Amino acid sequence: MNKLALILLAALLPALMNAETPKAKKSAMPEGFHELKIGDAAPDFDLVGIDEDKHTLKNYEDANLLMVAFLSNHCPTSQAVEGRIKKLLKEYKGRGLKVVAINPNDPAALRPDELGYSKYNDSFPEMKLHAKEQGFTFPYLYDGDTQKAALAYGCLATPHVFIFDKERKLRYQGRLDDSRYADEATVTEPDARHAIEALLAGKPVPVEITKPHGCSTKWIDKRQQLAADNDKWEKGGVEVELIDSKGIAALRKNDTKKVRMFNVWATWCGPCVEEFPELVATSRKFGLRDFEFISISMNDPKDMDEVKEFLEKYNAVVPDKLKPSLKAEGRKGNSYVFNEASQDALIKALDPEWPGPIPHTLVVAPGGEVIFRHNGPVDGDELRAKILEHMGRFYVPEPEVKP
């Protein structure tokens, strides 16, 4: 090395020694997350089930094969596979297969609009209700408080299944099958079934690892994100416009793919004010689906500022998903003040069966079919159950268009 090179190196060495090393890329997974490999031993767990008993790995030691299936109440993909898991258990009854389901989610980390496919959140009491209604034939355990099992198994989503052999070594992990729909006819690759068949026959599993699909695990640290989302919602603005009976008739026709919930109300109507939070909660619950809440105020048109103030106080904002469709329809928002003198024109345009008093709620399907109507304050749970019954708990494939 020549003299000039040595001088340059001496000058640069302190800077090189003091330079900060690049920061490691932050993992998207929480601290303690562990990815199981094929051949790894099943991690133990100590979790309470919906039967109120404690469950550990030892409870299932007599099983020839053990499937640990991470499921949840809220996820449409998870709900879609429940029937197929029950069918697997029934078909392999007496052949040594056992299934234990674990709910990994922190219920306080779920946004309201992430619950648009389910009656229930992922809390332990609601797990009991969901499992009873869906006729679970397998244990359902709660991991949401600590998420120790989800971290130990490396649960990425619900559903995410892990199949262990008699020695409790991992032989398959990933999706149950390749369909996100409830209809078994849409399944073309029953990966978990193939793994079970191979293991029972003493053969190698044909495909040991697949990618789970569904709703990401709702980790406890997501609560901060949820708080930010709530803050954004609460600070959202509301656009209020005048509307006449002709405009209402056009909305009521519902020439869209959306379910529309109409509510007629006024700031001076006590029952209207009392029920309004339930309507907003309904709008937010279905905020990621094809659903919209259209409010029609019977206030005097000169009181539009008062109407706007009320709607913003109760956060009757338009979900982001809806904004493009409203823009395409030439609408600023979903909040209106009726500007005709006669309420009869409104009744005729919206719902001829409406007896007249407010509040009045009408929910219509695409094309205008009535899903729900109620005069007087609504029961929020009943309202949302009726809407969910129509819209469904699962993703549904689009019908094939014949050429």
C-alpha cells in the first residue's frame, strides 16, 4: 500500500469506526413470534375452552393425529371452513384424528368495520355464542389475552392449521384448503385432507407447507392503530344537502349493488336522538361491505347547520369505501334534509307502509326489496342481525357470466 493510500485510510478510519450501523428492519410480527418448521414438536398450551375447562396438549395425547386450527368468530374465511372441519372430524371418526381450535385474536384490536361478516367480536363470551350457534363439534380455546399459543405456533391468520403426527411432530401447516368460500364445491386442493390421508396411510405428506389465507391475526399491539382509526372517525366531517321526494324515490329504487339503510329523524325528536348511535354503529360495522346509511332529517331546511352539528357529534361520517361510489353517483354524502312541505310526498317516495311518526327505518336490498322496516326506535342488535342475515357471513363467488 503506498504512502498516499495510508494517509487517506488514516483520515477515514475514525469516521468509519463511528458510523452507525444500519438499523435492522423491524419485523411485522410481535416480539416472541416463532415460525414452526416441519418436524418441530408441538408447543404446549394452557388455555381455557368454551367449556370453561383448562386445555393443554396432554388432553389430546391419545390422538393419532392432532390438528390445531386457529379460528375466529369474525373472519369470513374462518367461518367458511367451519363446516368442512366438522365434516373432516365426522369422516375420520374412529381413525384417531382430533381437532382443537384456538382463537388467537385480541378482541380489543378489532376495528368495528372488521366485524361486518359476523354477529360477534372475538371475545371469550362471544366465542361461546358463536360456537353454539354454529354447532362446533371440537374444543374452542381462547388465547386473546396473552396470545402465547399464537406466538409459539406462528399463527399468521385465521384460519391457519397445523397437523401433528402421533409423536406430535409437525407434518403439515398452512391453509385448510384453497377456497375462501363456504361451498365445498369450490375446493380444488384439499391440502389438509391430503395430509391426513397420507399420515394415516403411513406415507409422506404430498405438500407439507401452504400459505394460509384469511384475516390476519389481531395482535395486542394493534390497539394503538385502532385508537388512531377511532380518532380519525370521530374527527370526520359530514356533508348535508337538501333533497325532495323525487330525489328520495331515486335513492329508494336502489339501482346499485349496495344495501341501503334509510332513517327519517329530527334533532327535536327524542326517540330519534336516542336511537341514532345504533344507526351509526350499524353503518360502521358494515363499513367495508356494500352498505350505506342514508339519513333524512325532518328539521326545517333553515336549520341545516344544526343538523350538520348533530351528525358530526354522533360521527355519522361516510366510510372511505363508499366515497368513490357516491362520487360516481354525483352525491356529496349520505345526509339530507327533506325540503318539501308535505310529509305525504316523502312517505309515498320512501315507504308507503310507513304509518307517519318518526323515527322510521327502512333497509332495502339492491333493486329495492325490503329487508327490514321499523317505526320507532330500533333495536340495534335486531337491525344488524337482519342485515347480516341478508348479506351473509361468507364471501360469495360472483355468478358466472355466460357468453
